Amino acid sequence: MTPTSPVIVYKDLFIVSGQVDEETPGHIRAFDVKTGEQKWIFHTIPHPGEFGFDTWEDSTAYKTKGSANAWSGFSLDEKRGLVFAGIGNPTNDFYGGKRLGDGLFGNCILALDAETGKRKWHFQTVHHDVWDMDPSSAPILVSLNKGGQQIDALVQTTKTGLVFILDRETGTPIYPIEERPVPTLGAVEGEVLSPTQPFPVKPVPFARQGMTEKDLNSLVSPDSYEDIKKRYAQYNSHGIYTPPSINGTVIFPGYDGGGEWGGPSFDPETGILYVNSNEMTWVLNLVKLEKTSNTQKTNLEAGAILYKKHCMSCHGPERLGGGDYPSLIAVNKKYNLIKFNELLSTGRRMMPPFNHMSLAEKNAIASLVLEMDSKKEEIYAGKPETLATSSNEENDSPDYSFTGYNKFLTKEGYPAVNPPWGTLNAIDLNTGEYVWKIPFGEFEELKKKGIPTTGRENYGGSVITSGGLLFIAASSDGKFRAINKANGKILFETELPAPGVATPATYVVNGKQFIVIACGGSKWGGKKGDAYVAFALPDKK
């Protein structure tokens, strides 16, 4: 388990979850800060007799399924002694035939007693998720005034562009949330999708909920347009819950779409929520995993099977990479066998460690990825069951993996959908209505052609001040902006040494206020950096 967000401290407890591998549940634990003793554990994949156990058709899911983790962090209501988390989806991310049912506590907003770890309430934002649409940031705690009544609430923004607003004590929706029918036709063999999904009536989504042929990018050349039109015709595209498929399903507003891990910011003086959003097109292709025989295999044969099981979902079937994941072509120029196996053991950046693999399994994968002629023809020394997919189970149902995170782009490298590709939104939580909405981020080359601001991919949140400003970097154009929080007008912008894929912080020294942003870049390739850039706010007059 690798903590990916700060722990929460409550009294003498620190509470933690984090990134886990495919076979490890992301249970939430509390430890005594003085002794290190574990005080409580909440099973995010319930054990027999626990609430939610019956939402899994497989009664052994708690032994075999992983993830369902609070990777995006926690929020704490210290007065009430409540800790809140958004829980990730269970594995496999894109095929649920081996985890039928709604699958609590995957894709849930979860409220726990911080002292004991007991469940107080939960709300599931996606039933039986097969789109990787788990909550993308920690819930935020707000107070709002609805119809003259002051309400302590919780707000969860999502990758789907939805805003769930719930009563903090009970989990009751502040604005109506409807269970609406969603597409289920076209699901792969063995899959059983939920026929409905929850949709808040207010606020309306801050990201588009799907695309049609009419939404294809018309800013590009006729030849490029015809290319994306031809490709789009081959894909399934019927909204955010279109079933994953072998021929390709359009994922929109995207795996990193809607509100992402930067999270929203909230102005307690006005009740306005500010959230930046992505609207990027991706294509999800499933691939059916073939059964493996028990016959003796070479390292190369075993490596190909193990690569499909453990590596293909990030690095692609041809090892070309995609999205945030690098190509593995010619990686033998960088790694020898020892260094490669160390990498599998320790993990690096977004890659988790694979400590559950035996040396024989690692050597088999290395024989394929490092193209090691000396190892390829050796007989695989690992246990035969390590090569089995779950297709070998007694029920003989199929199993699927997917071919990686692949964006649906034009020949020029732009999203295949018409803009906006990134937005910044201001929502009055007291009414559920939008105050303003603007495109966020720009392409200089399109701007020079006279094309209005399109918006761009953005990762990282905003910070607001009582003086009327919203500060944000986040955008892939590498700029840092100050915006009038009342109307969305850009007041100041400057280029950073590398994109600020982070949330700014504000602080005061000797009565002077500063804003600082970490400029790491690297999310999209291009510029990388290690600078912190600070700006001084002018003195109030």
C-alpha cells in the first residue's frame, strides 16, 4: 500500500488508505500516533457479516478482489467526529463479470466514526463501475443556506462532471438525486451492468455527458475531420455509461474528465463552489483473455501471458504506452535484468510495486520486455497457476483486460470532440445554479488563427481569497492565472517555467500575502520542472 494523499489526524489517531495493487483491498486503517498500534480497520470490501457483503454476488470477493481504496484522501468534521472519503472502484477496472453486483464500498462517499471506524452512512455515486469513474478528489465540507435554512453539507465532484451534495450527518441529498436508466445493450459476455445510475437534478453537470457525430472536432482540416469521423463510426458512443466493448467505447468526458484530483474550492462567504473540468475523448477497448493450457511453457510464452495480465492495461498490447504511461520499446537499453526486476519490486511513480510476483514470473516478463535471447527459450520455472486467468474458474466464464489508456485525437493531436476541452465553473450551492462558466486554458497556435479560447486539459485545483480573487495554474498551457471570482474575468496571467500540475497555496509573512505554486510539469510530456514559484499580492489600499 502506497499512501497517495495526506493522512487525517483525529485526536491521537492517524487515518490512512492509499494506492494498492490489483489484488489488495484499500481498507481504511487508524493507528495510534504514539504507539503505532492499529486501533481500527474498515473493510472497503466487506467481510462476511458486515454491511455491504451481500452487494457482491461472489461471497469470496473479500479474499480475491482489490482496490476500493481512499486514494484521493480524507476530510474531517472534528466537531462531529466524522471522517469522510471517496472510495475508488474495485478491480478489474473495466470488466465486472468477476465481481457482479453493486459492489460496496466501491465508488462510494463514505462517512465513518473517526474514533471507532464504524460506518455512519454511505452514498454510491456509480453502481458496478466498469468505466474507472471513481470519486476523483476528497469530499469537501461546506455550509450552505437553502431556503433560509443553514445546512452543514458535503460536496463530491466526479470524473463524470456531476456534483453530489449531501447532508453531512445523514448522507441525505440536499438536492434531488434520480436513478435514471443507462445503456446496457452491447455489454461483453459475462458482464451484468446496473440498469440505472444516480444523477443529481441540481446542479446540472459541469461537463458534457456524451458525444455524437455532430460533436466531432470541426476546427481541423477536412481530411483530418473525415479521419475522426470514420474512426468514430466504428466505436460505441451513447453517453457516459456506454458499456465497454471490444471494438471500442468512447469514454467522455474522459478517464481524467470532469472534476479531477485537484478538487474544487469553496467560498464560505458566498456559498460558491469553483471547479475546473476536463472534457477529453478516450477510447476503451477490451480484449478477451484466452485460456491457458497446463503444458510446459518457455519464458517467452509465459512472459506474454503475464504481460497481458499485469502490464498491458497501462503499456498497451504492443508495449507502445499511452496516456501517462511510457513506451517499453527499447527499454533494454536502460535496464538490465537485475535493474528491471528491482523496478518490478519497488514500483516507480504511477507504477505500483509487484512484490507478489515470484522471481520466475519477473524473469519471464523480462525475457519479453528486455528481448533477452538468453532467457526466452528457457523453461518457465514458475507455478502453472500464475499463468491462469480467471477464465479457468469452474464457471468457465470469460475474463477481459483492456488495451491501455488511449486518447481519441485528431491527426493534429487535438481532442476529437469540439471544444471546450477544459472549463472553469462557479456554482452557487445555495441555489444549485451556475454563476459563470468559462473555457480554461488555450492553444497559442489556435489563438493566432483567431479561434476563440478552446480550453485545455488541466490537473490541479484552485485557491480563492476573501479579496475577490481565484488563483489557478493546472492547465497544460503552463500559465498561472488570477481570476475575478465574481464573474470569471481573467485579471492576470503569466507563464510558468513548467506547468503547475498542483493546487496553489496561500500564506502570510509579516502581514504580506503570497501565493505559491509547484511547477512539476510532466503530465503531458514536454516541459518538466522542480521549481516553486511565489507571487506577492499587492497591499490593500
